[in-house]
Amino acid sequence: MTKRAVLLVNLGTPESPDTKSVRQFLRDFLSDKRVVDTPRLIWLPILYLIILPFRSKRVAKLYKKIWFENDSPLRFYTEQQTLKLGASLSVENIRAEYAVTYGHPSIASQMEMLQEQGVTDLTVLPLYPQYSVSTTASVFDQLSAAVKQQFNFPAINFIHDYHDHPLYIAALVNSIKKSWLENGQAELLVFSFHGIPKRYVTLGDVYQMHCESTVQLVIEALGLNESQYKLCYQSRVGREEWLKPYLDNFLPETVKSGTKTLDIISPAFACDCLETLEELAIENRELFLTCGGEKYNYIPCLNDSDEHISLLHALATGS
């Protein structure tokens, strides 16, 4: 008897906004060779002797700024997405669960649970619209490791990306239009994507191509010209060159060139998290306004909106 399920997979989150939890989360995240591919003999001393002792406390303070009353935004929205998707799939007798790459519930534990429940057909949906070796590939690695521990694993449909899916593009377009209706349209619309080292693209990562494709489809639907939008990359770390233009360099430059009002959206994130609620909505807003900008409007992620759930439903069912 066929028993179907979909497993949403997001990055993960600390269990709480304290230094100990953040340290554990950063340790797991930054130990992944897909995220940092520096030789272990070089990287691990840096991680354990420099990054974790000093960065954990600072990052914990940032999490406290955006933490919901009883949970992290990422876990809250991922759970809401799972519940709403499960409700929409119940008519087709498909269950929905979620896992995270770093933290709880893990991919391995959820795969074990689904096996115990007798699931025979599984769709694994990483919540990364644009593929990258540092995100989607890491999900596949952990999924493969979990399957190796099972004597009888389900038939698996792995969603590689959905950067150009019509429902995804439509959801982004409508989200922007809704913001314009409520807040007015700014002079410039900035699409900010999480950055990756430029070297990854040189080695074959399609992330940059996917980001550019997403933006092109959105601006065509909105009818914007080249002077009305900009694609940037955020969250770079270290001295290595990452994808450009860097958002924190671009914001002061665009103010100097005369831009006073700005809308910003981050299509790479399926739900709001530290990188959107703190880095974009707080830190970069302060940077833009301090440099002389007058209005900075952050457009939230798709989160658990009805249009987003419809997209996830279509991806889960192949419709």
C-alpha cells in the first residue's frame, strides 16, 4: 500500500538565544564541509579557538533582538508552513513533516520516524528556491547518510530548486505589489540574496545564475526598467571574494548617487530569520538612513502566506 509524505527541510536555528545554544548551532553549521570547504587542519583550529569563543556571544545578542516570545522566527514559520501544507495535502492523503540541517528535528530522526510510519513515497523539499552547494547539497548529503542506515527506504523525489517556478515568481510579485499598496513604491527595489564565495560559482555552483533568473522574471512581471531595481548579495564573511555587489557597500553608494527611498526583499529565504529580521530589517536600515537615506522598507519573506503554501503544495505533488 502506497503511503506518501513530504519533508520540508530548512537550515535550522539555535534552541534558544543564549550563548551556549548559539555556540552549538554555529559549531554544527560551520563544521559542514559544504558550508566551509577549507582543509580541516586549517579550519577547525580557527573555528574552535577563534570563531566559536568570540562570535557565539555576539550572535546570541543578535538573536535576542528578533526572537519571538517562545521560539525563533525560522522555526515558528517552518512549523506553520508544515501545518498549513499538511492541511492542504490531507485531501490527497499526504502527510507533511519538517526537518532542519542543523539542530532539531534532524533529517536522520525524521527519516527514521517516516520509515516507522510506513511511508513508501517521499518528496524531500529543501526550502531553498535557488540551488547552492552550501545549502541544497548539504540537505542531500544528510539525506543520503540517513538512507544508508535504512534497510528499506522509501522512493524519494528530491526537489533540486524552484527558482523559476511560476507560483514562486507570482508570490514574490504579489508580495511586492502588496507592500507598494500599503507603503508606497520606493525609488529603488533591491533584491538581496545570501552570498557565497565567488569560487563556488567558478567550480560549477549555479546559485548566481538562479538568483539572476529569479530577479529577471520578477522585474519583467512588475514592468521595471534597469534603473528601478538592483541585485545584491549579503552576509559575506572572511577575506575571500564573494559574489558582488556587496549589499553593505552598495547602500552608501546608492544614497550618494541620489536614491532616498528604497524597498528591499530577500527571495532566497523561504521564511524570515536572523539574516532578514536583523541584518536586513535592522542593521542595513540603520546603515541606509545614517548615510542620508530617508525611507527604507523591508518586504517580509513569503513565510506561511496562502500563496506560499500553494507553491509548496504544487512542489510536493508535482502539479
